[in-house]
Amino acid sequence: MPDHVKTYVSKASTGVDETSAIIVQNKDGQIGNISLSLNTMMLEQAILCLEKGYILVHGFPRADQAVVHYVDGKTDIIESGDSEQALEYEMKEMESAIEENRHPKGLKDAREVMHILTQIRKQWNIEFPSEQEQGIDCIE
């Protein structure tokens, strides 16, 4: 979970976030960045840069494969699931969680992502109508 979130945005005339850059940093000083754009062609990928190599995930966020590239030039391929069934996996997990009276897997991660997205929206001066009407602070 990042301790700091800094973002920049260019909005279209409609107010939609057309291009943005998001930089996050955690308490250990690790930094991540995200670039998004509606009006440019961008690769759908994630790259995790590490001390002993990097991990490349094509088709992020619905990928079913990642390639680990080591500094010595070797590579490993990690495969998991089928990206065509991603929503089905989520639905089955939710059904199981309800049947077993437990929290679904990934709920903590989803809450952390929503917290980050709320910080970003606030920096972009975007409020949902329900927040304006009820004085709700979604970060809490």
C-alpha cells in the first residue's frame, strides 16, 4: 500500500481524464508509476523491475502469462488461468465466499485500490454526486 500518491492529468473538454500519470511510493521508498491515455496507442502491459531482473506481463490486467527476465539473460514463463475466463473466476470466487460465509479473496487488495483511486480523484477534483449530497468522504 503506497504512503504517497502523486498524479497529473489532462482532461478532455468533457471532463474525462484523457491522459494521466500516477506515481506511488511506499514506506520502504519503492516507487511505481502508471501511465494511461485514451488518445494514444499504449501497450497493455505491466513491468516489475527488480534487483535480479524484471517481470513482463503482456495483456495486463487480464493476462494469463508473465515472463521473468533474469540479469544473466535467462527467462522463465509463468502461466496461470485463462484470461478469457477472468470474470468467471471472479464470479465463482464470490459465490464460494457467500456460500462459505467468508470474505472473498482479494477483498483487502480491492479496498486498497479503491483507497488509492479516491486519493487520485481528489487530486483531480472529481467528486461523485452522492459525495456532494451527503458529505461523504470515501477515503475513510
